[in-house]
Amino acid sequence: MAAYILKRLLAMIPLLFGITLITFVVIRLAPGEPVEAMTAMSPKITAETRERLREFYGLDKPLHEQYVSWVGRIVKLDFGRSFAPDNRPVTDKIAERIPVTLSLNIIALILEFGLAIPIGIFAATHRDTIYDKGITLFVFLGFAVPTFWLALLLMYLFGVKLGWLPISGLHSLGSENLSPPAWFADMVKHLVLPVFVATFGSLAGLSRYMRSNMLEVIRQDYITTARAKGLSERVVIYRHALRNALLPVITLLGFSLPGLIGGSVIFETIFAIPGMGQLFYQGVMARDYPLVMGILVIGAFLTLIGNLLADVCYAMADPRIRHGRG
């Protein structure tokens, strides 16, 4: 197993550099440039000033030289400084925002898997009943409803129309003066809508995937044998079928790691949550190359780690994989 993990880790290095090269080129081919974004609203800025700014940020150099310089800093874990007016280090900006995004998305991830697995099992064990059809309708709604539209609809209904929940930020004005229980309750109220939006779409797809896996497993011969031995349906489903039905879900859990950062762009921007998603959106709009590349590198790294964890779990479950026969 150690040799298998080492082999996968070594293979990640060129793959990570390949991902960074593609994203580095693509983001610079996009229309607009940081200097244009900075000076667009300043009519007094001359062409000479713009050229000096391009030279200051290294944008006047050929693309390959910019990439080599950037990789040299990344190897030292230096993401450079933001092109924003504050000119702060990218690592400091990310460090401020990442706890918010991770906390919010981990809560959503726990809810997704904690609800989707029992929903999928229930739908599979009650196939073609009214319950299964109701869950199928829910799944179709989850796939069909755009995230941004659902977020705006919930904000209008529960925030504007009914006034039950806040629609932006993590805390109310003056919340720092509240007692700890009241401060926590205020934060929970602010998180209800964002967490629901983050959970809803993924919950629908994951529950459907779990239902499909469970249906495939309960058709197997060993399940028929277990039932023929007189085992209760509960034991057959939860002790024999569930273990094998959960195996493909391991891959989805691994792929959920990059979503802890990249998947929050829409709802963090809509709900004005000061996390990585909102920071990424602001960086893209301002053409803040160091900031955008820093976040993309973290996302790419998490994607590769998610792949590795999924493969390791599969290798632990199936020895043929780690021995190169599966």
C-alpha cells in the first residue's frame, strides 16, 4: 500500500504543474487586464503610466517568463502580492477567508451525505411506491432549479417577504455586543439560507446515486442467499447490502474536497459571505492574477488529494487495484 501511495503522489507533481500551466495561460487570454481594471475610472491616467504599471507588475514580460517566475515563487509557497490597491500578500487574504468557506461547506457536506444516504436507501427499498416517486420528483427539482435562482427566491420569501431570516453576511450589525449564546444564534440564522442552497442541489444528485447503487446491490446473488437463510430485511440491507453500495460513494466524497472552496462562489457572492468564493469572484472581476491563481492552485491541489483519497480507499477495499490488476 505504501508503494501504491508513493507512486500516486509522484504522479501528482507533473499533473499539478500541467493544471497550473493551463489555468495560467487561460486566465491571461481572457479579455481585460489588471492595469485596465485599475485605471478605467481614472481619466487622468496616461498611456505612459499604464505602461509603468504593467512593468511594475511584470505584465510586460513574455508569457513564458511570467509563468517561470510565478512557478519559482509557488515552489517556495509564495503566492505573491495581490494587484488590488491594498497590495497585500495573497496568502494573507486567503488565510482570512478560508476558515469561513471551509466551515460553511463542511456543514453542507455533512448534511448532504447524512441525508442523501438514508434517502437513497429508503427510495431503493421502496421502489416504485409513492415514496419513491415523491423522492424522484424532489431529485428532478434539485437538478432543474438553478442555484442562483433558488437563492434569490429564498432571500425574497424568507428575508424580504416574511422577514424570518437575514439575507446577507454572517452577523447582524452590533452582534459583537451580544452574549455568546445570542451571538451564536444570530450566526446560525445567517447560515440557514446559504447552507440550504449549498446542500439542496448536491443532495438531490447524491441521493439518486445512492438509490441506483443500492438497487444494483440488492439484485446480487449473495443478497438473495442472505434472504434465503432467513435473515431479517433490516440485517440484509444494512449489514450486507449497504457496505457494498457505499463503495462508489467514496469517489464522490473524494471529489467533494475541491468543492469545499470552488463550489461556494455563487452562494457566497449572492449572500455576501466573506469567504473564498466571494474573494475568488472579486479577484476575477478585478483581473487580480496572483489572487485568482493562488485560489486555483489550492483548488487543483484539493482535487488531486481528493482523487488520491478515493483511490486509496478503493485500494484498501479491493487489493487488485493496489497490485495493478484492477
